[in-house]
Amino acid sequence: MATAQLLKQKTNKILGVNAQDAKLSKSYMVVAFLALLIGGFLGLLQGLERGGVIQLPSWFTYYQVLTAHGVLLVLVLTAFFTIGYFYAGLSHTMGGLLPKVRTMGWIGFWMKIVGFVIAVIPILLNKATVLYTFYPPMAASPFFYIGLAFIVLGVWVCAFGAFINVATWRKNNPGQSIPILAFFATGVFVLLFFGSIGVTIEVVMLIFWSAGFLETINVMVSRTLFWAFGHTLVNIWYMTAVSAWYVIVPKVIGGRRFSDTLTRIVVIMLVITNIPGGFHHQIVDPGMAETLKFLHVFMSLSIGLPSLMTAFAMFSVFERTGRRKGGKGLLGWYKKLPWGDVRFLAPMIAMIAFIPAGAGGIAQTTNQLNQVVHNTLWVVGHFHLTVGTSVILTFFGISYWLVPYLSKRVLTPKMNKVGVIQTIIWTVGMLFMSGSMHWVGLLGSPRRTSYTTYGDNATALGWDPYMFLLAIGGTLLIVGVVIQVYAVFHMMFLAPKGVTEFPIADPEENETKTPLWTDRWGLWIIIMLLVVSMGYVVPLVDLIVNAPPGSPPIKTW
């Protein structure tokens, strides 16, 4: 069996991408970038209204746009890209997907599509204008929650498909470490499954509550279950981006990966510490003891350690590679990096953006500082810096080699130049938008609200210049969206035929063998569940046993 698997891997390497697996991953990419296009235009409308430039009509309000924008970009774009990317990685590194795993990928694909359609119809009908976080007691149509349930279940099917593929590979390759990209995929799908259990329970309860089968809902339990998922989801995207930083970018620049063992430890740490970090979104919530909140501040800050390890590892790779190419002096190495290659430029800017983004995350995680920024546009600016820049720019950089690889086409110098221009436009647009959001948030401008001057209040009028900058940034970003979607579909269907490499970097020469204990995923999952229990059992039991009066469904729009 091991010989057959090895032969399959060699054949796959010679012939290139498996056609059936490529079709699956390309389908995921098509949906992801269509979601980017539609969600991007909705974001533009949002930014223009928030900047006081336009007034949206009563039949498609600001809050409908905000809800649809969140669902399309936060759930559809990221989920479809992540799964398409990692399924392509599993196929490449493991000699193709197992037939049943490919089938599970398609089942998950259509479950998510059906779920999205079911969820978006009530949004368009103004029956689910509850924003992406869908906090009760605001109640949407039951169909909105049913659609969300389908999306989550579709993700679960894909996650178990990945687990089956990895487990089968390990059985057929005893004594070998899981390929590094498959290792990242395992960590991401572990978080996708376990991190979404709480929100699935919440969504099922909300279905019965909004349909009238439950009279009231425990609002605090619902919020807690949501953020166990909501915060984890952000770090799932981050870990997807980090996989490209560690594994792909070194190959693109002609270098080698940093320590394979350290890379796997970073993944393990992110998986173990991630889920309890969600409580820092609830620092201002009532009903939880102060000591508990401080415990969760510590748990949230612990995620910063693997991020600092990543920063050290990546800049070490850049310096080593630059010096190997002749870079002299203290900073001469950076001139030797391929700044004109969009496959490097986009993720490099993403990494640089994560420095202030991570610092902002520490501010929001800290108990006292969170009180200042919690319900302001600062949080939205932070979100657009982390996800909209660090994650999405990395996704864009990945697309410039992954889409040609899947399509058996090549990235031409002309399309590379288009990508560089797109990356610069996106970066400038996000500087305007995210920067103005951060600053005006410190001045007190609230989030989740459409444009208002609060009766020409002097403080609110002082926010207007920043709102105008926000609108300028949003306009630049939609230009970037259009260029990026054009580039993806051009590379998918119109670029010249040819062979594109799946760029996985080799580890450093003479590196010590990776210890096999890093592959003990059963152990890491048990430790993760213990840490989750430390964070969530006490507050959830307290919120259920000492529950305040529940709330009936309320429609506020």
C-alpha cells in the first residue's frame, strides 16, 4: 500500500495537479471571488453612506447592506477560499484526494451554497437585518438561522474529509511526519470543527426561538457561544495566511523554510490557545466576575506568543535569503528580495500590516483599554487591518500562483504587473479606511451605526473629515476588488497554457529531524479541550444556573 501511495505521489508530481481535485478547488475559488466582488460593492455603499456621501433607499437600508457585507466576506469568501486552498494543498502533498474525500468536498460545497441562498433571501427581504453577529434579542427569520446551520454543517463535512485524508496518509506512511502544509490544514480544520460547536448550538436554539417554539432566549449564553466561534474564526483565517508565510513565501523568494519543528509548535500553540480568546470580545458584558475577565485577558494575550515566534521566523528567512543573494551591510538584504513579484509583495505587505494590527489586538484584549475602544469604529478599523489586509492580501498573493496551478496556466509578466498595481491600490485604500476608522474611533465615533450628526452635535461634526477619508478608502478598495477579480478569472480561463509550480519550500539544510510527537493530534485536541473547559465551563454554568430573565424575539427595524 505504501508503494502504491508513493507511486501515486510521483505520478501526481510529474503530471501536475489532479484534474478532479483541481475542479473542486477551482469551484471553491470561483465562489470566493464572486463573494468578494458582491461583498466589496456592498462595502462601498456602506462606506459612502457612513461618510455622508449618499443615502441608501428605504428598500435596501444601511443595516441590510451591513448584514449582507458581513455574511459574504466573513463567512463565504474566507470559508470557500480556505477550504479550496487547503484541499489543493492536501491533494498536492498527499498524492491526490481520496475519492470519498473529494465527494465530501463537493457535498460540503453544495451544503454551503444552499445555506448561503437560504440565509441571504431573508436579508434581501429585510427579515434578517441583525448584522453578522446576529446578537439576540434581535431576531431574524428562522430561515436565516437555518441557512447558517447549513453553512456550518457543510464546513464540518469538509473538515472530516480532510481528517480522513490525513489519517489515511499517516496509515500508509508510518514513521513519516505529516507534510507541513497538510499539518497546517489539520490545525485549521480542527479549529473550524471544535470552534463552531458552540455557535451551532446557539443557531439551533435561535431557530426554535425565532420560530416561536421557545418563548425566550438566554442572551448572555448566546453571546458567549457566538464569540467562542467568532474569535476563533478570525484566527482560522490568520492561520491560513500564516501557512503561506511559512511554507510558500520562502520558496517564492528562492529561500528555505525556517525550523520545521518551530513551525509545527506554532500551529499547535495556536490551536490550543485559540478558542478561549473569544471572551475578550465580552469584557464589557455584564454577568461575569472581574476575576474571570482577567483570566480571559491572559488567555487572549497568550495567542500573541506564537505570533511573535512567526515574526522572528519570517524576518530571519528574509534576511538569510537576501544575504545568500549578496545583500551586504545591516539592511542590504532587503534590496535582494523580489519586490516586483506579486506572489511576494502581497503577503509581505500583509505581514508588515500585522505588526500594527497585532498591537491593536493587544489593546482590545487589555481590560482597561478595551473600555475605551470597544463600541467604537476603532474595532472596525482593527478588523479591516487584520482580516482586510493581513489575511486578504495574503489570499490575493496565493491566488497568483494557485489559480494558474489549478488551471494549468501561467502567471504572465503583464498579469504580475497588474497584481502589483492591485496590491498597491489595496494597501493605500486600506491605509485611508482603516487609519481613519482607528483615529475617529479614539474620538468616540460608534460602530454599527449609519451616518448621523446627532442633531449637529459639535463632537459628531468633528468626525466628518475622517468619515470622508473612510469613503475615499472604500472607493480605492472597490477598484482593487474589481482588478483582483478580473485577475483571478483571467488566470483561470484566459492566461496562456503551461505548468505552474505549487511552491512549497524545503527546510534548511542539515536541519534536525522533526520529532514525531508533533503529529500527535489526539493529544493536542485533548489539551485544547482542557484549556477550553478551563475558560468556558465556569462562566457557562453560572450564566445558565443564575440566568437573568430570558428575552422574547425583538425586531428593532
